[in-house]
Amino acid sequence: MYFPKFNFAGLLFASIFIFTCLNNAQGQTSDSEINQLIARGDSLYLQGEYKAAENAYKKALKIDRKSIKALKGLGYLARDQQKWKKAKKWFKKVIQVNPDDKEALDFLIKTTNPKILTLIKKAEQLLNQQEYKKARKLYEKILKKYKDTFEAYRGLARIGFLTQDWGLTKDYSKKIIEILPDDIESNYYLAIAYRETGKTKNKLIKKKQFGWSEKYFNKVIKIDSTYEHVLYERALLDRWRKKWLSAILWARRQFKLKPNSATSQVGLYKLYKLYLFYGNKKELRDHFQQYPDDWTRFFQAELNREQKHFEKARNQFQALLEKNIRFSKIPVYLSLVRLSLQTSDETLANRYFVQALNNLNSDADAAFMFEESKYIFNDQEFERYEQLTTVQEKRQFFRQFWSSRNPLPATDVQLRAIEHFQRLLHAEANYWYYGVRSWFNSPNKIGYKNLKMPRVYYLNDAFNDKGLIYIRHGEPDDRAIASGQLLETYESWRYVKRDTRPELIFHFVMETNAVENNWRLISFPIQPNQLNQLVFQETNTIRNNVVNAFPLLDQLAGWNPKIDRFIFAAQQGTSGRMEFVNVIQGIIDEGAAQIQLGLNSDRYTWKDNIKLFDFPFSVTQFRGKSGKTLVDISYALPLKKLHSAFKHGVAVFDSLWNPMGKLNFTESWPVQNSVRQVKNNLIHRVTLPLSPNTYYLSLFAQSQDNHKLGGWNVVLDVDNFAGDSLLMSDLQLAYLIEPHGSDSTFIKNGMTIIPNPTGVFNINETVYLYYEVYNLKTDDKNESNFEIETILKQTKQKGKVSQKNSRSGKKQKSISIKAERRTGGTQSVEFASLDISNMEPGNYELTVQIHDQNSGEEIKKSIEIKLKNE
């Protein structure tokens, strides 16, 4: 049988052709049907036939579940019926088909529901006011009632980021990127959140979370590498991986993009410091050769300083100061402060610090000063600093910050700042800790739940807690250290009470699982949980249990009454069990309070070779010109105590520590001017015109060798002499008042007035008194008529004391002198001399009372004096 030859290729082509035709016909039919259904749905929608329109759109979706027009139609139907959850569901499906669909995105991220908009606006206001708890509560309330509100996601993600609640940050940032996968803010937040949580985890989880962090960082950098400081934040990821060189290279990229940014400059600086401490020195030198720029030159100098090649380092730092460099010169000045202190040159250190303080001309300059100063901020100062926006405000802040801490701000030496950098040097050598601080290595997890640290505590990122306390308060007066049976190491520091400074006691623990040098503050050197166990153990005595677990017990005896009570109760054994239980909580609470106080304060410590002395001073106020007050400041310097050339001076600051006047003087030895020497004291007087207000007054005297030092810091309330009523200056006591002399220091209104700032007179001396009267009422001849009564009265004796007859041989305890005055004009300059030879030694009050005969007004002023029989 004959079979014709079969053409398989032809058959295949024909099959494909027929299938394609049928498929196209079917597609055309489907598209046509979908379009008809959507058109019908649109028509019904416009007619308000929502149910029928919904059915039409859903039929279209059965044919093509990715039909954007049908999905949008259902979304708009739900929107118009205020079925917000359904509307969001349909628009989310649109985004799944086309992530760039503008209408769907606008609907999902821009709420149109007026009820939600009102709540969102209120939550945003709370967020902007930093009321994070209230804002979070409101956003969560919105989500509970109106699920999938995008603005609430955004707000909660931002709150998580700002409060470092990384779980919250992750939860809501992920919800955002489900809708907007390329949302740069959410990817940025997730990158940082996974880095921060990852660094506290074990090795396996850390690696995984760091990997996620890197993924999100890469996405942000791909979208926009100039976003925020993403390159520096990426650098920090490698810093926690201990990839020091890689971290620096990322930070260098950030600096290249934003060279004027404070974050870029300070960030790179801090990473280089870490590299100096932890990195391989050979690798570091190779890196320096590869990047021969000013950053390298600065850190080459830093490396030389740390290796004690001081002269070489000094020359390198000076070369940087003499040229234009691309980053702030403040770290250069402050490195020279450190170097000068390392070479025992405090004068030079002071000069460099003052130069740094006077050259804060950019945000980066202020940021570097903040980094060095932040360890002694208190919460109020930190809050105030956060509000500052201009460089001028920040410059002023740091001048006030250091002046207010200077024990003698009238001097040219920034005493507290110099001591601060000396403490920093010691802390950098002994208390450096740049590791993780988290709940996992916090004493809070073992029972110290009453420890709530102030905000400024968390500014510390370079030292352990011992270092932070040392920088604030210096070397403790007493130390105790011991290891317990569970191998925790405890240490306690005591700062004794001095002047107005309270006693402070701090306790630290180095846990058995602590890494590196991680000493942490605790409220008492034994775990509260362990204390409770010890108290209720069935043993003969509490003491044996406590001594075994609390090896510092005997060393702390006498430190504090509560600790002594604790020790005494422990020694009583089971008979003292209830007392022991009662005292425990008090001790722990007091320890927590001491930590709060200690971390919100700091103190200056005088060096052992400094001999401090007091000297008397007085302040007398007179009416000046143009509404100002003339503040007359006099003081008596003890020449026997100084016994060498010396400096002295006066400074006045306003309530914000802005300098209002500063005068310093140098005296040779021996002092030549005999007029100014009274009773082995050098008398000095200065006058400053000040507007009525409250000020700080500072005085100092210092021997040339700096070993003898005296001074005062007091609040000065300057009086207001404005107005028309009868007024009077303060009373000024004087050793002598006579016609114009040769020393201009003591000239006032044509008279030489040598003030007596001591307020002490011998009974064989004359008491001189100077004062001024203002706003006297004049008669038709332009004359004033007034009466003066001067009363000197012993303060120890109450009641009126009559004047005694001197011929009787009895000593007087009071005198009263009246005088009439007639003078031209409304002002009168008055002075008096009092014979006190017949007065009984003791403390007195000297009062001058003025009675204006023309107006009937009266006024009086008083001053305390002391009469001695020598």
C-alpha cells in the first residue's frame, strides 16, 4: 500500500498557527469581556449602584485577577462607602501588580478619612514636641481603630528610632516597606536597628543581624548615598564587627561627601581613636602612607603623643594650626592641651584650652568641644544644649559651662578645665571601655531594678563607670576592693564631705562574665536577690553568710551610718534578722540616690601643694550714671601669708556667666606703696558700673609660685537707685577719710577713702564712714534740709541701751549722734568719724537714719562691725 510522505514540520507549524489564532481570539474575547465588565462597573458606580458595580468588577477579576482597573474600581467603591479597610485591601493588590502606581500609593500613604486625619495631626504634634509616650499611645489607638493607617506606621517607626526602641522601629519600618519597598527612611531605620540589636547578641545571631543590617544599608546607599549620614552609620557596622580599617574607609567616604558636617568630622575622629587603641600599628602606618592628608597628619601626631614622642607630636600639631585644614582645629588645640599636661606645662595647657574656647566658629567646632565636655554635663545642661541652634549660642554655652565650674573665675586660668583634661588622661589610661553597654551586661538584670540613670549617663561611650565617676569627681578619698565567693569583683569609692559638697559613696561590680574592663555602677556591693537568700537561710548567724558573700563588709565600717547599721545588724546574728531586713532597702535606695546625685554633679579638687587662705572683702553700692549702679569692691590681702610677688583680681559675670568686667593686677615684693598697707594687709579697691540685676562676683589672690591661693565666689544683687523717692547708698567703712591724696586707687569725690573691708576696728582707732543720699526734697531756695542720726549699738544686748558717762569709768555699749544738714541740690555726700575709745569690745550694728525735713520721708541703712581691744 502506498502512503504519501508526511510533512511533520509543516504539521507543527500549522498546529502552532492554529493555537496562536485560537489563543489570540480567546484573549481578544477575554479582554473585550473584561473591558465590558469594567465599563459596566464604572457606569453603575457613577449611578450610585455600588453593589451591582462591585459585582461587575469582581467578575472582571475572575477573568483576570491582575486587572488594575477592576482592583482600583473596587478600591474607590469601598472608599466612597467609607469602608477604609476594604479600600486599603484593594489598593494594596494594585501595588502588588504595579508598585509604582501613583493613585494606589497616594491612597495607601495619604489618609483621606477626616476622623483619622484629626488624630494623626494631634499625634504628629506630640511627636514634634518630643512627647514620645503620648504620641505612641495615640498612634497605637489609631491603628487599633483604623488598621493599616500608613501615617501611624510612619509615626511609630520614628518614635522607635528616636527612643532607640529597636523592636518598635523594626516592626513598623517593615510594614512600611511592604507598601513602599524602596522607602529610604524605613530601610535606613532597619539598617541601624539590626546593627544595634545585633551587637548585643551571641556570635551566631550577631552575624545574621549584621548581615540584615548590611543589606538594608546597601539598599539605602544604592538609592541615595547622600541620605542623612548613611555612610558613617555603615562605618559603625564595621566598627562593631571590629573591622577598624573598613570602618575608617566608610567614614572617609562620608567626610568626602559632607566635609563640613559635624557628624562626618566627629565620627571619623572617633573611629580613628579606636583604630589607634585597637588596631594593628603596622596596618595603621601603611594606611597613613596611602592617605597623606590632614587627617593622617593629625593622627600621626596623636600616635606620637601616645607613644610619648612629645616634641615631634607638638611640631606636627603646630603645623596643622598654621595651615588651612578641611576639618575643625578644635581637636588639634585639645590634643595640645593633653600634650602640655603630659609634659607638666599647665600654663601652656591653659593657653591652648582658652584658644579652643575662643575659636568655636562652626557646628563642627562646637561638636568637638561637646565630645570632650559631655562627661561632666548634668541633665539640665544637656537639655539646654540640645535646644541651641546657632554657633554663637553654642560658643556662649561652653564659655558659661566652664566659667561656672571654675573655682576662681576671676583668674586667667581655667582651673576646672585643666583638671578635667588631667582626669581624662588618667581615665584614658586606666578606665577605657569601648564595648557594648546593654541589658545583658547591666547590673539591673540581677536585681538592681531601682537604678534609673540620668540621661547624661548614656552620653559616655569611651569609659567604664569607674572612669565616668573619676572624671566627674576625681580621686576618691577612700577605696575598698574585694572578690566575692561567686567571683564577682566589687570596689567602693568614698568622697568625704567638704564645704558645701556632700559625702558621696559609689559601688562598682565587675561581673564574672564581664568582658574587657566593664566596671558597672551598683547601689550596694551585693546583689539584692542574693541578700534576700542570705537573710532567710537557716543558719545560726546572718554575719557568716554576709561576710562570705560580701567581702567589703569590714572595709566599709565607718563610711556611712546606714552601712554601719547594716554591719551591726549582721553581727547580731539571727537576733538582728528583722533589723537586717529593714535596713537593706534603705541602703539600696540611698545608693541609688547617690548615683543620681553623683552623675548629675562634678567637683574640683585642690592639689595637695596648694595652701588655701581666706581674705576679707566688702561690696558697697552707689548711684551711677545712666541708670547704672557703681559697685565698689574692696578687699584686704594678708601679706604675711603671701610673702612673695603675687597676682590678684576681681571679675563679675551675669547670671549666665557672661563676663561683665574683669580686672587683674600684679604686685611686686616687697610691696612699695605704704598708703595701701594697713595692719599687714594690702588694701585694694575697684569700682564697676553695672545695671541692676543679679551677678556672680569672683575675687582671687595667688602667689607667683601658684602654691598659695585665696578667693571668693558669691552671688551679687545689684540695687536699683532709679526713682524719685528718698534713697541712700550702702555704708562704707574706712580706715581713713581725708582730703585728696596721692593714690588714685582710693580717690572718691575729691577725698581719699581707704576702705576697711574687714569690718574690724581696734577701740583705740577712729571708725570712718562714707555714704551718699539721693532724691532729697528741695525748698524754694533749691536747698535740702535733713536730719542724720548715727547709731552704734552692741548686737548681743537686746533693748534700748542709754549712753554711759565716760567719766564713770564704765564702757559704752551704744552711742547715738544726731546732726542737722542743709545743702544745695537733691544729693548729698556724707562722711563721719566715730570715737570708739570708750566702747566695750564686741559685735555691733552701725545704723545711719536719714529724715528729710522737706518731704517727711525717712530711710536707713545698717552694717555690722566688730570692735576689738588690742
